[in-house]
Amino acid sequence: MRVKERLPMQLLVSMALLLLVSISVTSVASSQADSQADKDWETYWPDDDSDTIIDAINEGVLNFLDKLPETPVHHHHNTFIIHENSIETGWIKLLQCHQNLDTLQRAQIVYNKDRIRHLRITRQKNIGQARVEDNTVQLTDVNSNARLCVEAESRALIAQEDGTYVLQNGPFMRKFLDGYFPMRVTIDIKFPANLNFIAIEPVEQKGFTVIKGKQHLHLDAWFEGRLVTRIRFKLVPEKYNPEAGNNGVGK
């Protein structure tokens, strides 16, 4: 729905940059996880009511972009490092950077409080103030060409009943009222030698590139709407070598 009326200042803009929510086995649990994710969205207060905001909105649930935007968009890059002991604990290493952040007076990035720990800011640029508060990163005076990087540990690798493991990420979005802005999400996943990649949802398509390596995956998505990725792994049968041992990404 295109909004024709000029909107008042300080309308609430909700954006989900990265919410590491629980992985569910049943459709009921999945719905509950989505509901929790909705509650954890970041909130932004725009500093003007420009009509150009309304012109950029997409109303679809998920639309991969055939044609890239002419102007820079919010780029959200993540590196997930799965260690050998992540299979037992579920905890992985998270490195995350946001580029081309929207110019805003105030913003917050909210993470699922039960699945994030040791959250800290590693870099900031063109941001008046950035600080960690519990499971959030609070931002004030976000200027043009802003950049923010954080690192943390996330409980995001979940064992499934069939013996596989799922790494779920999202929803990623830039939301305004009932529509969505374009954005780019890139993800690098490093996993140990005792895990094999099986499949990913959504499947690779135009606007969503998947590059597979021996112990590495690279995802590159240009889209509007809500993006959730689910990467499935299985254990490699152990072959014990008393001389060489079994090496992985880390322990």
C-alpha cells in the first residue's frame, strides 16, 4: 500500500538487523520463535518526514533483487565461527559489522537475551555514541557513512531430532510501517572438519548467491522484506588416527 499523505515526524521505524532466535523442530515452536523475534526488533526514530522514505518501501514478504539499487544500501556482514565444542554447547563466535547505516538520531540493536553473551563493540565510525546495554547496542547521532562492528558469542547451533544440526539466522530486515527497504546481507560461515554442509534455505537464486568451500560457506543476499536463513549440517563419521588426530577449526 503506497502512503500518499505526508507523514508526521518521529514515526517509529522497526528494523531487525540480526536476531539469533531458537531453532525449532516443530512448526508450532517455529511460530513461537518468530513471535519472539518480532518482539526483539530494533527501533529507529527518523529525523525528518521526507517523501523519499515512502518511495523506497517494498510491501512484499521477501523479494530478492534482480537489479541492484543505484544508491548504497545498508550492508550487514556476519562471520559465524563454529568450533568443535559448538556441537555440544550450541555456542558459536559471532563477528558482525553494519555499513551504510541510516542517518538517525537514536537507534538500538536488540539481540535475543537468552542466546547472546560477551557482547562488545569493536569499531565505530561516524556515530556520536555507541554503548552496550545488556543484550542491546544503543546508538545516538548516527551520521552518514556510519559503520558499527561488534563481536559476541551466540547460541545458534541447534541439534535436531534426526541427528543433524541447524544454524538459523534472521530475520534480517529494514522495515518501515507496512513495507521494507532494500538491504544487503553477507554471511561467512566457518565450520570444523567433523561437520559436513547439507543444505540451505532459501535455495540459491538470482539475488542470493551461495559459495561453498570445504569448511566454509559464503552467502550474499540483496533483497527487500524478511530474510531468514537455515543452514543444515551433519556429523562426519569419526575416523580415529592416533598419529594425526582429528583437527577442526577450533575447540
